[in-house]
Amino acid sequence: MTAKEETLVVSSREPFALHATGLRKRFSGVEVLHGVDITVDGGEVLALLGENGAGKSTAIKILAGDYSRDSGEIQINGQTVQIENPRDASQHGIRVIYQEFSDAPDLTVAENLVLGAWPRRPSGIIDWPTIRRHAEESLRTLGVELNPDTVVETLGVAQRQVLEITRALAGEAKLLILDEPTSALTTEETEVLFDLVLRLRSQGVAIIYITHRLDELERIADRVLVFRDGDVVTEGPISNYGRSDIVTAMVGHELQDQVALQTDPKDFGAAVLTLTAATSNPAYHDVNLKVHKGEILSLFGRIGCGGLEITSSIFGLRALDSGSMDINEKPGPPKSPRDAIANYGIGYVPVDRKTEGLLPVLNVSENLSIASWPWLTRLGLLARNLVSGVFDQWRTVLDIRAKGGGSQAVETLSGGNQQKVVLGRWLDRESQLLVMAEPTRGVDVGARAEIYRVLREFAARGMAVLIASSDIEEVTRISDTILVMSRGRVVAHHQAKDVSQAELIHQAGQDASNKAEVMSSGFSA
């Protein structure tokens, strides 16, 4: 056994089996979970699938003690148990990693790893050497290069996600529930996570794995359980299902294969966005690109490659240190987001829609229309009937599912519908250039297909679209043109129909400082 394996505190485990039957849950009198059954045994990975709003999160929050069930029973190893709060779940060995961070951003990495269980000396003083040793061992177990003394709020999204996983695995987990754990991880970090999950499985840990990335299932899952509209619609070994079977079960009908949309050659219009030797230290350097009318261009690379920072510069959130930017032949970059919207015709969908894209104090109609408010006023006052009309217009086009209509609180929508609201804001504004950062992160397969359909439709009408994404499946499905980035530099330039996913992944991992390697990738300097 290697030293790395010895540091994992899961060397021996008692048999574990969880069987939940008839789980029901209502909110405000509306039943959202209709008597579902969930079974998972130690030593297996159960993939829990379904669109946003299907009931997955409600079910796991019942198992985790965050929600009380209205009816149903939970058994562990054949014994009925009561899980009324997270402490009860923890005592039964149930650990959950949610999409939303639950860390303490003001504390260090080491301190976060012992939250709620601070080791103390006999005198009662906190045992700081033990905290640091525990942190080093836990981080080494995952192969994570994080300084235990780093304050968490200074970490990036991917690093904070890895910290959440490390903290959950530091305890004696018997059932580990992972909710979209790879949504912010690089390819290498994802592989490290998969290796660890499979190792935990081999040692008897039961794992419930929630994901919208169906390409992960073959690698990680033993069984699948699919929810739709609060019910279980299918369950069985992963070997019984193809991708199309799972998608159909999730959405209730077949989806058009989006790959076919970008295989035909296209004639694009004039350049809408031009970057020439654009540099913003330390994020990206000497970037050259053009996005034309009717074109969807994607910047593909690992998290931290510089693509997200380029989108920030285009929207006036980050300055250039050198080089130039032209938007519709007008010198840029914009001085601010207000300048980008008003004077350059740019729409921007940020990577974090909840904190950067949506205004939670406003309802769905108001969030959809806010970029168009200057045209929705009468005598200096916002015309509510016009605001409501914006929702009526885009609800059908984008398939926004809001049971409460335009007056529904935007924060109560599923992730996919929230993303459609942010997208619709710029479509209503008639933006000439749409910039999207990780556009379908945390979005289910049905909503993802709808977003791709709308982007294709509006690109066909002449909109220019620039996407920064670390999702290999996404960029190959939606793009006309793909620029591969590594360490802040463009290392390859492809027509999407002419390149394989394997080639893109390889190029995203190459050393951008190696001139010969960059040139051999097909990128013309």
C-alpha cells in the first residue's frame, strides 16, 4: 500500500445499505416529491439524474436532514432511523457536498477542514499543530496542492470546490452524496476525484452521485436512478442504458442532436469583435481573435486558462495592459459594464448567475427586462404592463418554466430557468455581441438543449456569440469556431467540425510557452 493510500481514513468499514421508501415532501401546499424510493449499498455509485426541479435536491436534503419528510421511511442496514437534522445524518455517516459552498471564507484552508470539530489539548487550548497535520494529510489524500494557511476567500471556484470535497471525505463517511461535484473542476481535478470515488467505492463506501454531465456516467456510475417531476421514472444498471435512453427518461421526450447543427460550412458576416495582441496580466497574453456576425466562437481550456478573464475584459470589467480591442469597428475595451451595454451593444452572461447575473430582490419579469428598462418607461416611470409583456414574449421562446409567471421570485427558479432569464435579458436588449462564461454550468440536459437551440437561432439572425467554457462536450456541440487556450495564450484555432474532443483536450494541456508545440497545433501566429 502506498503512503498516499495509507493516509485515507477509510481502511475498514462495516457493511452499509440505505433504503428510503415513499418519500414525500410539500412546499406551500404543493407536493414536489411524490413517494419516491431510493436504495444504495456500500460499494456502489448510484447516479441520481433528472432535470433541474425534478426533485433530486429535495430528496438528498431529506437524507441529509436539511428537510423533514412529510411521509416515508428511511432504513439503514435494515433498521428504521430518524433523520431530523444534519447532525442526525452525520451520526449515521451521511456526508453531502452541495453545489453551493458551505465553507467559512474568512478562515484558512486548515481551519475549514476541522469546522465543528476543533481538536483541543487537555488544557482546552486549540491544538494548532494537529489542525495543520490533519489538513496536510487530507489534502495529500486528494492530491490537492493547497496551502493549509491560505484564507479560503482568496481561492478560486475550483479550489473551493475541491476544499468542500476534501472536508467531506475527512470524516468517516459511509454514504457520500456528491451534488454536481465536477462543475468547477479541471480535467485533472476531475480525474483525481473519480479515482478517489472509485477507491472509496472499493472500500465499501456508498455514493450517490448527482450530475448533468452524462459523459461522466460510464466512468463513474454502477446504477442510475432518474427523477422527473417528483417521481422515479426509471432505475437500473448503467449497462442497460444508452445516452439517448437517459435523456428521454429525464425530459420525457427525445431531444434533437445538437451536433448536427454546426457540421455545414457557413458564411459569416463582418467582424463584430476583434482582439489584437490583447494582454491583461497575469491572466492572458497576446490574444488574437475575431468573432463575426452569425458566428459562435468558443474559448476552450482548463479553468484558469484565461478565457473567463477575456470575457470580463470585453464587458468592461477588466482592463487591457496592451494590445487592442475593436467592437463593430469602434475602439475598446468598454470602460465599464454600463459602457459595454449602452455604447457597444454587448450582453454578458457571467459564470456565477446567482451572485453576478441575477437580482434576487426582483421577480422574473423584472430580471428579464432590466437591460431594456430605458424603453419601458412612461413619463419617467417604469410601465409594469410593458415589463410583464417582456416575460410573456420570452417565456415561450426560451421555454422558461415559472409556475408563478413573471411575478415569481427569480431565486425560486431552477438553475436552468435562471440561466434562461439572464440570456433572455440580452436577447430582449437585441445585443449585437453576446458574451457567455461557462454558459451551462449546473444546467440540466433539457435546459442545455434549449439554450443551444436559442443560441443557434439568434446566431443565424446575425448575432455574434463568444463563449468561454471548460466543458469539452459543450464547445464541440455548439461552436462554429474553437480557440484552445492554455496558460493565458491561444494555442490552437479550429473549425469545430474538423477537430476531435481528444485533440482539444490534448492541446488544452500543452505548454503554451513552447513555441514549436504551439505552432504544430495548427494555430497560425
